[in-house]
Amino acid sequence: MQNLIQNKKGLSNLVATVLIILLSLTAIATLSTQIISLINSPSLSPETSCPVLASKNIIEIIKACYNTETSETEIILTRNNKNILISSLNFLLDEESFSCNNACGTCEILEQGTEKYYFDKDATQVSLFANNCLLTQKTIENC
């Protein structure tokens, strides 16, 4: 008993070693939690894949027609799901592509409901892309 009281330096080394190990484990746990949350964040991975976007029918072409009076192609879209983020909407009229995104300023991405888009192009078919994923295609008729 008297040896334990006289050898306090040995006990303090043991306590210091245990504290260092506990601090190291806490730092590793905190760091791994932060790294996992960063990897799983939407900025590093797409919200949904192309097959999922296409199968959910988030945006559909209701009507696509060419108006001979105004010489414009009119495309009416409807959006069914507001929860999926769409950063770009692209229209492919035959071989010519038209882009609509948040940086554009001349058009707005459909958020909810129905909207009509006008194009100065006479085409036979329209393909609709969201986030560079093909959603649907439709033949353009006369209005």
C-alpha cells in the first residue's frame, strides 16, 4: 500500500495515456462524421439518376404545335413533382438545342403547374431534357 502512495509518477503517466487515447478517439469520430456528411451532401452527388427522372414523369409535354400565324413553335409543359431540383431544362427541336437555366434570364424553369414556351423554329419533333437527362419526346403538329 505504501508503494502505491510513493509511486505517484507511474499513476499520472497511466492517466495521461488514457486521456490521450480518449481524445484521439473523439477526434477520429468527429472527423469521420464530418467527412461522411460531406460525401452524402447533394452538391457532390446527383439528386436522382436519369432513369429515376424519366420514370417519375416530373415534367411532361402536354402539347407541341407549330403556329403558322406567328411562325413559332409552342410547347406546353406541366410539372408534376416540385420536390426534385431541376437546374437546367433543354429543348431539342429537330437538331437545334435551346437551353433554359437559372443563369439564362430570358426563360424560367417550370416550378409547378403548366407553362407555355415559344420558339422561333419550325420543327417536326421536340425532345425534352432535364438536368441533361432525356425525359420525353413528342411530334410537333400544326396548331
